Amino acid sequence: MTPRELRADVPALAEHAYLNFGAHGPSPEYVVEAADRFQRAHEYEAPVDADPYEAAFAEYDRTRERLAAFVGADVDEVALTESTTAGVNAVANAVDWEPGDAIVRTDVEHPAGVLPWQRLRERGVEVRVVETDRGRVDVDAFADAVAGAELACFSAVTWTHGTELPVAELVDVAHDAGALALVDAVQVPGQLPMDVGDWGADAVAAAGHKWLLGLWGSGFLYVDRDVAESLRPATVGYRSVETPTDDPYAFAAGARRFEVGSANPAPHVALREAVDAIDDVGVDRVRDRIRDLASRFTDAVPDDRLLSPAEPESGLVTVDVDDPEATVERLRERGVVVRALPEPSAVRASIHAVNTTEDVDRLTDALGFA
């Protein structure tokens, strides 16, 4: 499949220059249809022809297997979640925190990587924030901050600038300090190659509703199998234990201990279709196409307005404009969809391989850079 063929399968892209994949990726028709087929079968057929729980669990298993292959993990290292936020919270709440413990994050984390740690401050946990420069992390400053900390949380690709952080290096620094490394990777799957084995992180949280073009509710969490055994999730249900009727219960081996109960499998059924579509195009091909299109845009943006790298590292490109919220509304009226950021106060375009040069040129023209 080519990027243009994939674009043709996405109804939302028919007329608009949609450039907001870092927030939400509109789905191809067959992704939505996969969820609908499952939902109908589960509600109309499974209750009388089979066991609806067995049917749901079989779908969970298939999706774990597909995701494990896609991100370079073993099946027992993947848990299905609702979102990236749910994955970060699951890990945050599974550590036995004590007053005086410390976590480290950067100052460019999404609220998913900020709010869980704010809550832990109420329990006496120290939150150390590493300042960045235009989406860049100084490794020495990170090392100073992580000394004596229990956990470090950082993004693989910053949502503010589209920069790729040196994940494997930061993980090594955290491990050298005796800290767990938790990566927010939501901006990676579907636009960049992703191999959790290469990163070496203890946990990686992500979701399928952005660059993978999946549905909301299709989150997933990687947890290293050895690390998982040391974590005790704050919530427990029949999917997170070996035998639900045992007293005392035993957590399921690996990451599945972070699953809880009867979540709707439909978004994760659809996610398999979405992953297959991206794989049909080829992740390397997607990455190269994204960078070509993003470079077309950055080349047109005046240097004093461009807040992201001139040589794009992802499809996320942030531009300084007057009144970002008003700019977003003005562009939407012209059929161009981007988003405003709170910090930096700017607009961000999220350019996917399914975009076209015409989309990019419409954006450039609408911003007055043509």
C-alpha cells in the first residue's frame, strides 16, 4: 500500500488539509468497520453461540500478540490499556512510594507525564523537573537530576517541538542511578520505527489513536517482564491475576497484571487493522515521507518563527504566531486543521505520510508564509 492509497481510505481527509495527527489520527473505514464487526458479533452472536468472555479474551490475546511483534516485545510484556495516560498512571501507582522518594521528568512532558507526579507530591514524593532548550535535554543535567531518584519519566518524541530525545542514552543514565525508566512514546508508533528492546526502558506507554490511525481507547503498555514482577498495581481484577477465585490471589505474570476487567475489546480489535495498514505501507517509508513533507513546511517557515528543528525529526512542527487560538480557528475556516499549544504559545502542525504536498502548501499559504 502507498501513503496515497492509505489516505484514500480515510474519509476525514477527503477535503480538508488535516495536519493534527499528533492529537488525533482519523481512521480508515476498515479500521472503524473492524470495531463494528466485533461489536455486533459480541452483542448479537457470542451470548448465545459461544461465551462472550471467551470471545473477548481471545481478541485481547490476538491484539497483545500483534502489538508485541510491532514494538519488539514479548507477548507477556504487553498490557492493553485505555490510553497513554492510563499506562503512565498504572506504573506510577504500582511503585511502593515513601515520603522523600523522588521522580524526574522534563519540562516538556504532556499532562499525561505531569499530572500523575503532581498527585504523588501529596504523598511526600519529590518531583524534579529537568529544564530543556527548544525540546532538547542536556544529558548531564538529566544525570544530576536522576541521582538518588526512584523513577524517571520522559517522552521519546516531544509533543511541544517534535524533537527525538536520546531514549536509550537517558534510560542508561537512569539505570546507572538505580532509577526505573518510564517512556511516554505516544508520538512514536505509526510515524517512526519503535523497538522497545533497543530502548531498554522498564516501561513504555503509548496509544493507537494518533499516528497509527486507530480508535480512542486503544492504549497499550510495555513493561519489562522482570520489572513487572517488582510492581504491584493499585487496581486488581480478574484479568490481572492468575486465577480470579484464588485467595490469596497471585498477579498474572508480566505486564498483564496491569489489565483489570471487562474493557471493551473493540478499539483494540480495530488497532490490529490499523497496525496492519501502517505495516503494509512500511514504517520506514512512513518516516521518510513524513520528514520530506515536514521539511517542505520548515523550509517555508521564517527562521524567527520556527520553534522546531529546521531539519525535522518527526512530523510535529511548531511555529510561533500571534494569537495561536485565533490562528487555529482562522485556518479551520480555510479547511486547514492544526492545533494550538499552551507552552510554547504557538501552533503545531502534525504532518503524516498520508498528507500531500498540496496539504502542506495550503498550510504554508494560510499562515502567510508562501
